Amino acid sequence: MPGRPRRPQIYRIFQHRRAPGLCCAIREGLSIPSFVAAHGWNFGAEVRENGSLPFDFQLLPAREASAAFGYYLFHHPCETLSPRCSRPWGGKGSGPAACNP
């Protein structure tokens, strides 16, 4: 019997205030880790796996890290989570060539 299709996950993404390219993605339904304190991190965006994802957000590592640790750290080279600096997931389109936040 074939398995049911996996529902796309939603991730809340926080950016470090002193190093804005450093991002922490937390899957919906999971608790925010204690190191993501209000004084050190800003909420950046909420993204869906089948929508536009920030550059350098890798789906399989995000799923695995979320399952193991409750969060996924990645570096976003544009230092902003603006939709201009995202890419569609799954298509052949590669998103913008460069980010100008």
C-alpha cells in the first residue's frame, strides 16, 4: 500500500542580530530553542517547503536536523530574508542572481 504524501512543513526562521546571515529554522509545532533568545535573534520569516525558500536552506538537512535537534542552522548569504532573496523550491528556476536588499 503506497504511503500518503508528506504534508509540506512550515518553518519559522530567525536571524541572528549580530550576524544577520546566520539563520535558525524551527519547524512548526516544535519549541523555540533556549539559545534563540529575544535579545539575540529576530524573527525573519515563515516559509513553507513547497514555497519560496531562502538561499542555502536545504530541505533534507532541515528535516533531519529538526527531527534530531529541534532546529536547523544555515547561512543566508544575502543577510536578509526578503522574498527578493529567495528561490522557488523544486523548479528549474534558480531565483535571482544576486541580492540587493
